[in-house]
Amino acid sequence: MYKNYTTGRQAVMSNKAFTFTRLRYRSGDWDTDQRMPSNLLNSLIEYTTLPVNLQEKVVDLSSDEIFNYPFCYLSGHKLVQFDKQEASHFKTYVQNGGFVFADDCNHDIDGLFAKSFEAQMNQLFGNGALKKIKNDHPVYHSFFKFEKGPPNTGFELNGWGDDLVHDYLKAIEINGRIGVLYSNKDYGCEWDYDYRNKRFLSEDNTKFGVNIILYALQA
């Protein structure tokens, strides 16, 4: 019934175009940072030879369509409370090789999104399933090198959210590979600008997004 995502990743890396897939869930606000996907797709075109679809795809977590894509993005500020079908699909997708990048737009470990999302992960994968990953994890050198681990965001440095700079990301690993990568750093907002404005940055801050996607697609 469900796809083998090892095969799916190999297909994307060889001849199928990558699709940035956003998960729509019934609770909370899923449609954040609407310019970000186009910006990351531009970066994939600029830095890699990966073929890409130019438009993001929005897929209901409750739909079987999720199983057609090896990478999905989930974000929000508010409550994350999956219904029965959404919970089943999320767990099956991850356990069968799919990759979800979940990003807390509040950049706040005590905020509603953070608390409710982590509670959902505990329910689906067991208490403590989300664990801090070390700063030498392969995701930090899958393409560009990030020797100090996850790059900071301007939102953390400006003291919004919980007024902390998070020096780690969390993940759920399945058979030695990340199935869920979870960030309280608000990368979605950090990358939410017109791709043509990257030329004004001293350093392109979307490079870590390239790493995440290429790690997700590695067989």
C-alpha cells in the first residue's frame, strides 16, 4: 500500500524532479512563510544539479497522496493535534522512509506549537523519541559544511520567542536515518523572502535548507 522511500529517493536523485511538499493538517495554522519554498527551490537550482518542480505542493496529511513524496514540510504557530487519520499517516510515512522537516514558527520551546508537536511525537513514537542530534551529524555536511551545527536565525538573535539561541536540533531516527527533523529556530521565517533579495545578504542563509533537502533524498 505504501511506497518504499529508499526507492523514491533514488528516483528523485536520478531523473524525477523534486517537489517541495507542505503538509496541511486540520488543527493550527499550517500555511506559514509562503515565499520560503520558492526561495529554497531557487537555491537548489543555483547550487545543485537536482531537477525541481518550480511550485510547492500542498498535501493533506490525511490523504494517501503524502506517500508519493519523500520529503514533507510541516510548520505553524498554534496547536498541533492530529486526528486519527493524520496520526496514522504521519507515523506510517516516517516509519516507511519518509522525511518530515518540522519547524516551529514561534522559535519557543514553551510555546503552543512546540509543546503540542512534541506531545504528538511522544504519542506516535514513544516518550523521548525526539532527541537532540550532535553538531557533527551528517545533515550538517550533506552538501555545505556547518561545523558548529545548526546556523542561528535572526529571530533568535533578536530575542523574540523564548529569548534563547538554540544550539541544537532534535530528530526522530528510524533505522539510523532521520525521519523527523525538528527545529525551534524558525528557519521558515528566516528564509521567507523573495529569492531575488539574496544578493543583498553577505551569506546566503538558505544553504542549510539545501542540506536538509539533500540529506532527506539520500538513499
